[in-house]
Amino acid sequence: MFNLANFSLKLGNKEYPPLMVGGMGTNISTSRLVLAIEKLGGIAHLSDAMLPAVVDREFGTQFTKGKTFRFKQTIDQADKSEVKFDLNELREASKLYYKSVMERATGKGLVLVNCMEKLTMNDPIGTLKTRLNAALDAGIDGITMSAGLHLSSLKLLQENPRFNDALIGLVVSSSRALKLFLKRTSSIGRKLDYIIVEGPLAGGHLGFGEDWRSFSLSDIVKDVINVVKDEKLKTPVLGAGGIFNGNEAINFMKETGAQGVQVATRFTISQESGLPDAVKEQYIEAKEEEVVVNHASPTGYLMRMLKQSPGIQDNIRPNCESYGYMLSHGDCPYLKEFNESEKEKTKCCLCTHMRNYKIWTCGTTVSRLKEVTKKDGSGVWILPSAEEIFNDYCYGTSKK
Ligand SMILES: Cc1cc2nc3c(=O)[nH]c(=O)nc-3n(C[C@H](O)[C@H](O)[C@H](O)COP(=O)(O)O)c2cc1C
């Protein structure tokens, strides 16, 4: 039977099913989820968002507590410019996490890490350099650079002994962003191994403005493929955002010439996803009209989420000392709003709420999850395993 597994994606000198599971922060794409896919010969992303806090939960370390204690004098101050990660600790936390994952990987598939480049802490270059290099040092198969597109990232990795053999990919939402990246990095001479085009229907942050509805993933992918050809490159291009099953993936690849797809929303409700089960039920029961794109994230990017996410209305004290990744010079828009007014806040403390699973980000297809999920005899949703979802994408032939 004809299905997605009939196609393949060549990365390095190996071939894989043309399906990547996207990174889902904070710790929604858990190591359990990623390893379940890797074991099947698939490709999946960890997310490095708020990794020290994730490591504390999983390994009982105290990186977050230590940082809170170190900066406790700034908790009541508006200016947080002193608050920085201890780069040695950041390196230690990252290595501990990635090593433990890579020790459990089978080598059949790929474990990649999605590095959200915009997440910095009063030291963008130092923080990013530490995070990227620690991932390679710990043996991760590859890094996907996303959100914020730091044009110096390749340079930050240049000295790493694995710079040429680990996979390095990029997420873009326009051919213009890709051109800029290629232009600025051409002198480094390191080609990208893959390019993921994230369209307007994806989960998480969006690389579009208020006019996101006027863009189509297919059109952007075609434009990006043209840039790749013009540059005489052979980099595979994948599309992401709104692709719900294997049939849709095949049709999309045929229409655009993409060599694969990246998906995420269907895996949010997998048994291995980090979301609490009660939140997974909210995802399954979500209605189309409950999915909103708003300005709640202080990053400046639009974000897609369920409008009933409890974090949206929760005006908590910013938790910069513990987990915070501030965006520039000691503040972020939420911190400013929090300090300057008592009126209703339009932004939320994303760090805290993402860590506590109170912002329910999702792609547009979240409202279709109920179509592919069953209930048991007592009316409780039966959560699928990551393997079942992966196999449905790869081997499923039904249009539903
Ligand atoms: C719950 C969730 C969390 C996400 N978190 C991140 C993230 O931390 N970084 C990122 O670059 N993309 C993130 N994304 C985007 C996905 O990696 C992926 O590219 C996209 O959602 C694929 O589209 P789909 O969800 O319609 O399948 C997230 C998506 C979801 C659904």
C-alpha cells in the first residue's frame, strides 16, 4: 500500500522516514517521547527551552533554586540586568540532560534539539554559545536553530570538533529570512543539512505578523525551494504546520516538492508527552473556535494557544530569578507591564506558565484530535502512544 513510508529523507548518509517530530517546549517533547520515535528509526526533537528547570525536575538537581538564591536581592527590583545564567551551570545542566538521552538512544533514528535562539539572559551570545556547544559535546545528533534566527549561531559552533559531522538545520518562515541567513553565513562555508519552513498554522510562536492568514505554507515552501536551487544547494526542505496525517503529508510533498514534513500537534496528547493528562484532555476536546493567535507571549512574536489556557489571565509575579529568559537588557514586556501598571495585563510570564503547563500552545489541527482518538467504555479518552501516532503518519492510508 502506498504511504508516507514509501518516501525517504536523506540526512548525512542515511535515509529516514520523511517525518520529523518538532520540538515542543517546555518539556512537552520529553526525552521519553523523543526516544520512542528514535527507536522506530524516526527523527524527533528535544526542546532546550528552560532546560535547567527541566533537569531539576528530572534529576533532582538544584540549578533553579541556586539561581533564585543567588539573585534574591533583585526579586523586588524592576531592573533585572544583573540576573544571568552561570554559564558553567548552564553547560553542566545541558550536558547532564543530553548525555542521559543519548545514552538511551539506539542509533536507529535521530535525536535533534530545537534551540530557541531568542531565549537569552542578559548575555545573548554567551548563553547561546554555551547551549549550542553543550548539546554537541554531549553527543546530540543535530541542532535545529529556531525562533529569533541568530545570524551568528553557526559562528558560535565553528570551533566545536563536531561542527562538520553533526547535523545543523534551520527553521524559517520566509524565503527572505533564509536568504539573509545564507548571505550572512556564506563565509563560514558550512552548509545547512536541512531547512524547515514553519507556516502560519503551526503551534508555538509564529514567524508572522497579524496578517498570518494571508500566507500559505505551500507557497513559502516553493519560494524556499527556489532559493535553495538558485544557490545551487541540495539542502532538503521540509514543511511544518497543519499537516495532520500521512495522506496530507504526501499531497503536500507532491504539490510543493518538499522532501518531508515536521509535525507536532498530534504528539501533544501522546502518552509520552510532558503535558499532564488533564491538559491532554483539554487538547482533545478543543473546538476550532477556541484556538487563538494572540500577543500573550512577551517575546514579541504571536503565539497560537487555546483561549482557555489558565496562564493568560494569571497575573503572577515575574519569576526571572528562577527560570527567566529575558529578551533584552534586564527586562521583558511582561516585566515592564507588571511593574508599571496594576491594570489587566495583556502579556503573561511565559517562562513560569510554560514550565507549569498553563499556556496550552497548539497548532490549528488541535480541534481534529478528537477525530483520531477513542474513548474507553467509561467515556475516558484513550491516549495514543507516540509509536501509534508515528505509525499512523508513516503507514496510515486512510484520509481520516
Ligand atoms: C505544544 C507545542 C509546543 C511547541 N514548542 C515549540 C518550541 O519550543 N520551539 C519551536 O521552535 N517550535 C515549537 N513548536 C512548533 C513545532 O515544533 C512544529 O514545527 C509545528 O507545531 C508543526 O505543526 P503542527 O503542530 O501543526 O503539526 C511547538 C508546537 C506545539 C504544538
